[in-house]
Amino acid sequence: MVAKKGSEAVSKNPTTMELESDREIVIARTFNGPARIVFDAFTKPEFVKRWWAPKSLGDSVVSIDGDVRVGGKYRYVLRASGGNPVAFSGQYTEVAPPSRLVYTQAFEPTASGAPPGAGDLVITVTFDERDGKTRLVERISCPSKEVRDMVLASGMEHGMRETMDQLDELVASLATL
């Protein structure tokens, strides 16, 4: 896909999503910027609020709180187009800027309708920089096939693809600073 920016054409990098096993979803994308910028855009609340909600769905960010350190916690609250808040929270278990991030993620039952006891996802993100570009690979490990299928049925693929496009635009704007 090619988008026009001023008088120059800017090529969008594709996002891939694969079901690697009955419990794993792997998302990958290359960003036109160094790993330190992609890592910051992925983790700093002031940047996350600019890309984490899929705008075409009418979703908006209510709050983004994060303490990106081992043992630190985060909580992201979005308002879905229907007006209901959807919250995601978890804890960072490994933080190695700008190359690796591991954290848990729970869908808060009161906000999202996820069943209590569904279990936390474990998300491992790697940021591999080569020649000024960064390959981000996000591996989502679900506690069971049923939870993986619930995540997929939530519409996560469409939202994820759009938010990766939004993250790509943010990284491009930060890389030119």
C-alpha cells in the first residue's frame, strides 16, 4: 500500500499475523525507524495513547498508565464506539530496552465481558534493528486454545492491524525529529 505524504510516496509496511500453535498468535511488522524509537513508541504512555485505539472503529483512549520496569504494572482503558470502557492491565516481567519486552495482559472482566479466570496472556515483543529499520515481533501466548479463540473472536485482528498502521505513522513522525 502506498500513501501520499506531501509530494513523496510513502510505502506502508505490512503487518502479518500467524496462528503458530493452538495457544499462540504471532504478529510481525517492520518499522522505518531505529529500535529505540519503536520501543519508546510502544511503551511510553504519552506515545501509546496516540496509536493504541483503532480510530476507524470510533474507539478512543480514556487512560494509559504504565510503569515500564520489571515488576511495574500498566493499565490501558479504551472507550469502545458503543460507549463501554474496555480495560487491559498487566505486569512487566522482562524489560530490556530497546530490544525486548515481556509482560502479562488481562482483560478486566468488569469492562470487557471476558470470563473471570480466563487467565493472563503472556506477551513477548522483540525489536530487531537492521539498517535503521526495526522488525517488531509480538508473540502472544494464551493459557488455552479456548482463550486464544476468544481473543480472535473479539475482532482483535482488525483492531491490531489498524493500530499497527497508527504506530507506523507515529514512528515515522518521531524518526524525522
